[in-house]
Amino acid sequence: MHHTRTLTALLASSIASAANAETDPAPTGGILAGVPTQLPSEFGASWLASMAAPAAGSAQVLGSPSVADDTFIKVRGGGFILLQSGSVQVGDTLAGTIGVLDFDDVLGQDDADVSPFGTITFAIPTVDLSIELGFLGSYEFDGTTTGQTISFDGQEFTGTIASSQSYEIYTADVAYELLEISLFKVYLGAGVRIFDVESNVAGDVGGAPTASDESAIVPLPVALAAARVDLGPNFFVGAELSGMIYGDYGSILDGSLEVGWDFFRNAGVFAGYRVIAADSDAFDVEIDLTLQGPYAGIELRI
């Protein structure tokens, strides 16, 4: 993305060399006698400056003003407040029971948890690619309900039912910088969102206290598009949208909007809001959930 500035520098250097080079002496006689063949150096310098200034200005307009440009490794860390809504199903629904367990209405679970998160991004500038690996956090939501009869893993639970729902979320993305024009950058890519899901239920089964749990690792591939606007050398606004529909297998939509401030080339802060809506029916733990909330953190670059 910096080829324009490089070509401008080479052009200016060539013109300067030509303007200051020595020329062959003029003939001493004839009609050319007394006519100078080399312009004064002051004139050449003035002309060179007037020609190079617009070109340098054009290169600045085409390049990003961000102080974080041309860094190769980016490490992010912070906190994510996650709000849960949706439902889970484990096994078939037995007659006279509730099989699709709404986290709030049926299980009475908490709807918020907080966790640290982190990502690391590797840039490959020769091909305008970046690779990002992330851990979005570990979350657990607990609840208790009474007066419900539910199905879970082929068993009928009654009485006072305690439950918990937990997630560990991982990400991996490869993005290509498709376009950079002045303040704007546009990226396209692909990746995967991986949910390590565990569901636990404890209550009465046939009059006896019983506990049951089930877990699954749910990988959901995504296509992604992202954009960034650098509003000066320090402040930026970014957005990313990824997702995919898999037919009977399920679907996912993952979107975020954030703002950030770069203190200098190697450090900055950011804050945003992220929404992840996932639906998967292909594993032992069937989920239909929305996880969303604000996040903030610091970013270090080299």
C-alpha cells in the first residue's frame, strides 16, 4: 500500500540528479556564443520543489494516516460482558415434558457473565494477509426452577431443578486487505467460531435425586467482511460481520462495532459491542442462542 510514496521518492531523486548534473561546455563561437546552457542552481531547486510538492501530497492522500500501520504482530486483551438468551436441547422430548429448555423462562438461569479474552494477529504484508487467533472467554450461567417437568438426555426431571450452561469460545480468521483508499480499509476473509458447550441439570428422576450433564464441541465456519476508518493518526472506527447458513446443520451470525485510540505506533485502547447468534442441531447439545455484550481492552503491536 506504500508503492505510491516509493515511486514519488524515486522520481524526485531522479529529477534532482538531472537538475544538478554538469553539462558539456557550450561552443565559444558562432550564434550560440554567450548563450548559457545550464540554468542557475537556484532556479532548478525552486522548480524541483514546486513539482515534487503536489506528488508528495497525492501520496499522503492515498495512504492511511494511522500510526499503527506497518506493524506485524498485534496482541489484544481485555474484558467481555456477555449476555445470554436462547435455549438448549439434549436428547428427545419425552411425552408431557418440556424438551427445548429456554435459559430464562424454563431454567431460570442468570443472563450475564464476564470473562477476560485475548487475540493475536499476524500480518503478512507481502500478500496483504492477516491471521487472527482468539479466545473470546469462558462463561457460565446458573439457575434454579420449580414446577417444571423437563426432558434432558432421555430422562424426565421434576421438583427443584438446578442447571448450568457454560461456554468456551475460540476464533480463527484469515483476512485479505482488499482495498485501501485514504482513510478507508476493506477486508474479506474466512474463519471459524468454535463453541465448547456444556449443559448440566440436577433434579428428581422417578423420585430420586439425579444429575446429568452433556457437552459438545461445535465448530461453525464463517465468511467475513470488515472495514476500518482511520479518522486521523490516532482515532479509528471499525466494523466486522461474519456468518454462514448450513441448512439443517445450523447457522451463525457474528457482528461487532468498535472504536479505538492509538497512543503511538505500538499501543492503543479499544471498546466495542459484539453480537453472536448461533444455531446448531448436529451435535448432542443442540443450541439456539444469542450471546452479546460490550467489551474493552488494550492492544500492543510490534
